[in-house]
Amino acid sequence: MNDLLGVATAGGIAGFAKTIVAHPMDTMKVHLQNRMSPPRTIAGLYRGITVPFIRNGIEHSTHFFFRGLVANALAVFELPGRDNPFFVGFLAGIPQSLVNTPMDYTRLQLQLKKPVVIRSLYRGLPWVVMKESASGMIFYGIYEGARSLSIPAGFAGVISALSAMTMTYPIDVFKTRVQAGGSFSSAVKMKSFGSGLEWAVGKCIVANFVALTVYEAACIVLAAQQPVHRKHKSDEAQ
């Protein structure tokens, strides 16, 4: 069994660090995705950071917690896939969506200076499930593979995050538009599903280099065991 509390704590710390460096780029991305003029001041770029600061701490904490929980459940019930990071990442994306959807919705409303409506907190849930499961599968699978090859955490995080983001970006744009208040048809009619991609790429590189470097360092300090066992080249040689 892996250390759920340890990886969850390390993930939370990584999420806080990520927010500080990435929020301005996320604000630019959200405005461009919704065809709105982006802010030009530091205060404007950091508008609404309180919610994502808390949200990213919770999200990163639960990301690794759910991955560990899924891996443990597969082991307990002797089901296949316990050591397959792609499969574990895909399944973990489902409960992760229940955590992310209301936080994503609230963050978007604050960034776009719109009111937060309680009954709309789970607006766009199906699209969030689709995005989280797909990106979780791609990210976690590639990241663990890269780490098994002894690629440094920051670079492994950038490679895996860029892969997951580029493959799921159209879903993310659609999800953002729906959660921002648009209907299915209006989100489709807006087209340009690559809007804000340059800012998303910049955010992805900076945020994940910082987040995964901090995460792995925190795991070492906390002596936390990873959700999926990593088979290094040295292990195979023995």
C-alpha cells in the first residue's frame, strides 16, 4: 500500500507553488478563450487568485490521493492495472472531477468578473469528467514512464503536462465556455478551439516544472511512497 497522506500533502504544497507562478498566464488564457480583452495590470492578472490558490492546493492534493486510492483499491480487490499509471490516472480522473468542477466554475466567474451562482457549481460536469480522465491518463502515464527513466521531475512534468494539455485542449476550451455561462450551441459556434493556446503552453511549462519539482522534493522530505511503483533501469538490470 502507498502513503496516501504523504503524497496528498506533497501534492498540496506543489499546488500552492504552482499557483503563484502560473495564475497570470491562466487569466490571460481564460480571457482569450472567451474572446474578451485581457487585463494589462499586475492586479488584473492576479484577480481571483484566492480561489485558485486554495483550489490548486486541494486539486493537486486530491490528484495524488485519488491515484493512490485507486491503486490501493485495485490491489485490495486483486484487479489488473494496479501498476499501470495510464489506467490508474484515467480512473482517478472520475472522482477528481467532482472536486474540480465547482472550483473551476468559481474561478472562471471571478476571473471574468461574473456572479457565482450556487446552483451552477456543477455546470459542465460531463465535460470536466471527460477532460480529467483523459488528461489524467496521459499525464500520469507519461510522467511515471519518464521518472522511471530517471528524467528529472521538473522536465518529466513539463513533457507529460504538455502532452496531456495539447491532446485535451479542445475539450478544455469547450468546458471553459460552458462553465462561463455559454450553451452547448453557443460554445460550438464560437469555434477557434485553439484560442489562448500560447498562454496555456506558457503556463503549462512554468507551472508543471515548478509543481513537480516541489512535489518530488516534498515526497522525499515526507518519505512518501508513490502510488504506482516505478521500475527504474537499474531494477531491470538486477
